[in-house]
Amino acid sequence: MSLDVPPDLLAQAERGDVDEQAFLDCVRTSLPYAWNLIASLADTVALDGRAFAANDVPPPDEQARGQLLRALASDSIRAALQQHFGLKLAFQNCHRVAVFAPVPGAAEAHLRFSSPRAQILNQSLELRDC
């Protein structure tokens, strides 16, 4: 299961639209490793004024890896994170997350990060079955 959905949020979804902040709170509490990693990268681009920041450190365990995969594989979770942090997210393999700020040069950096060349260069035997 991707998220630990509280009963009141489930009831809200059954009635119709879901409050965006309530959804974000659910994501933050259900996927803390993914949330904190993305928040940290967001802080890096904000503080440094860079076009992007990327994580190169594999998750500490399979639970954290699973959180990251669930957060970035879900269109709704990914979209909510992008909107909340005001950044575009990109993902390689099972751990390499990058955030791209809405600044000059970010689109080019995103194209480089998400290119087939970058994907191939980011391969390693340790990550084959991640």
C-alpha cells in the first residue's frame, strides 16, 4: 500500500474531492523518507540559487527505497509534491531523485538529467535489482 490513509481522508474521497493539504499531510506522514529527501533537495536549490539538485546516495534500507519508488511512481503523489515544492521532479533508477527550480537553465539541466545517456551513465551492478 502506498499511503496510510486516515479514515477521515478516505471518507472525504468517497464523498468527492479531496483537500489538497490533507492529501499532502497523508503523503508526508506515510512516506517520510521520500518527503524529507525531496524537501532537502528543495532547500538546496532555494538556498544555493541553483537550477537543480540531485540525490546520489542510495536509501538506507528497502523500506526507504520503497517509499521513494511509491512517491515518484504515482502520478498524483508526484504532481502534489511538485506543486507543493514548486519544483519539477525527475527520477533515475531506484534512488536518484533530482529537483529542478523554475529558473533559467533548469529546462536544459532537466533534459540532460533525463536523457538516455544520463540513464546509462547512472547504472551500476549494485543497483541492478533495486
